[in-house]
Amino acid sequence: MGLIAYLHSWLDYGLACVKMVQNREVGWLTVDRKTGEYKREQQPLLKKIKLLLLFNPLFEWIDTLHLFRWYLHEQASMEGKSMTKPSSRKKIESFIDFYHINMDEFEPSDPGAYQTFQGFFTRHHKPESRPIYAKDDARKATCPADCRAVVYDTVSQARKIWIKGSHFTISALVQSPDHAITWDNGAVASFRLSPQDYHRYHSPVSGKVKWWKAISGDYYGVDPLCLRSRINVLTQNARCALAIDSAEFGQVLFVAIGAKEVGTVCFSEKARTPGAMIEKGDELGMFEFGGSSIVVVFEQGRIEFDEDLLSVSKRGVQMDVEVGQSLGKAVKI
């Protein structure tokens, strides 16, 4: 990088930080699916400044250091363990207040009923709070989590607009060229969960478990700043991959990806059992403490994503979605 480009990068970084402080524009701009309104995601200022500093072209070289990766792993492990201690429950009330979490949607609803922050973090929804769209229509796919989503008709489109990692491929995502052929340039839906979200995830389709695998890795953050850097976040982080054989959609790839502060990606016993039948909306597993991400990949030409999701995604904007909301419909072949 030349001196002029180097100075420009520093200037851009400094101006971005000043603008955020002045305008209080800390979180990413998203679209509320229910209202169509644009809003800012709630996010601590210090956290965003750290991300701007680390995932900046000036400092992405740090990714090459094994010491840095070891540090991320140890930090995630220690943070996760601290959230299982009884003393961690004192963080719950302030967390709810900062993120404006509606506890009426969860059971138990009383924050005092949780013995640890980890217990609160992996809380359950009340069944009626997240109805499954077209529950009895297997041709309709649904969103797997409460999160912010983008969808793209092809892997190449996803790489052009959203996932900038220099080596993002389905083969790298599942660490298997043979398996990856199934989803060659398939349709991609990316779901980003923030710490305040419900951290259990559900199947977007009905079908039979074909295979699953756990993949060890790092613990980079999954903020859009990270995904749009040259660091291969989605293909380097610890994750679990699951292939679902669906009569309506063909083979569907579901990958749950851990991130900074996430100690464990937990698949349910059913999700880890080849041959097991899964219904749309069934719980597939959960993330323990921290932010995280899900990538769902469909075979090319097998799904038609909902237009509202496609339109904002093409502009590089995320849409706030909930478990059970419509994702798209199967295309007849």
C-alpha cells in the first residue's frame, strides 16, 4: 500500500469514528420487515470502534498471526465460562434495558428466574410468539432465526455484494469439495444474530438429515464490517454443517457459525442423526453466549426468495426477520 493510500485509509477511519459519535449512528442500518421502516441496530459504541480498527485494510494482516487467533479462542472460552457462573446473572437486567428486549415473548418472562446469564442467553420463546409461516405447506421455506438477513440467488452474487472474504466458497464452508458440488453457485441466505437475539435456530424446510459435521475454527466477529473485509470469517470460524434432503427444495445446506464470544455451536441430537426426519420449524440447535451467524444454501434454481428480502439485499442492506417468517417458495422442476 502506497503512502497516499495509507494516509487516506487512516483519514477514512477517523472520519467514520467521528461521524458515528456525532450522529450516534453506531449500529447498522436495517429494514424492519413488519413496518418497512429503516432503523439503526442497537450496538455499543466501543465495540463498533474496535471493529472499525481491526477490520480495516491497514490491519487485516493481523489475521495471518497464529498468536492473534489463539487470543480470540482463549477470549471466547473465558468469556463463555464466565457466563455460566451464578454471579453472571447480575448482567441480565442491564442487558435487557440496553437492547430493549421484550421479555413477554419468552418463557420464563421474569429475568429473575434465570440462574446464570448463559441460561438467559439461551432462553426459549413462548410457542405463540413465533408462529411458523404456512406450517403445513412444505413448498414454503421459513427464516431459521431472529436476526438480520440478506438473500442472493447465486453464490457469485453474494460474494459481489455481501461476503467479501477472499476465499469464500461452499467447498471452503463445508470443507468438502465432493459435498460442495451439490450447491455449485446455489442460492445463499445469510442470517446474522446479535447478542440480544434469541439464540436458538430452527429448520427452514422439512426433510431428512443426509449428513452433518462439526468443523473447528476461529472466533472472528460476524458484523458486516468483518464479512466485508478480506478475512475469510465464514470459512474460518468454528461451525457445524447439516445437509437436509427435502422433496420440495432438493438438498439444503444449513451451517451454524460461531463468532466472537461464542464458546459452542450446539446441534440437537436429531440434527446429528442421519436419516432423522425434520419438520419445518423444528429446533436444530442453539448458540451459547455471543454473536453468531447462519448460512443456508439451496441448490441452484430450487428456491424463489421473497421479493422484499431480495430487493433490500441487492442494495447491501439487511432486513430484520423473525423465526418462522416466510423466506421463499420452492421452484418446480
